[in-house]
Amino acid sequence: MKTATNEAKGLARATTSPADRSRKVQENGGAYISPRELAIRWCCSRSSVDRIAARASLTRLCLGDGANGIIRYVLKEVENYERSRMLGR
């Protein structure tokens, strides 16, 4: 018996950019943001995100152990930091 492929079932993986995924998560009420998404949002490198976040004392959520752990930042803290750094107000 032949089974249908994932594409035929409509389950093909969407090819969206990280920026599009980040925007969709935020629109759906996502509470966290990844360093990679911040790098895209701020148009800078991942190492710059790490440095800025450390200096701004942003809370880091660490999921997993060791070098393969996942880091997330609290989105509300990021937004508050961005507001505090706005010029011309």
C-alpha cells in the first residue's frame, strides 16, 4: 500500500524567514525572544546581542544544559529596554 507524501497531505514544512517566524510569535503573544531573533530585530550580530543584553541586565531564560542549551529573553524586558533607548523623546 502506497502512502501519501507529507507534501500531498498539506504538511510540507513552511519556508519562512526567522524574521517572519519572530513576527508571527510576537503577534500571537509570545513571551520570549531568542538571541537570533533579537539580532535580526536589531540588525546586529549575535555577539552584539549577548553584549547588549548583559549590559542591560536582561533576564536570560536558559533551557537545557551546557553549550547546547537554549537561551531566551523576556520580550517585555526587551521592549522596555528599546523604549528606554529611544532618542528624540
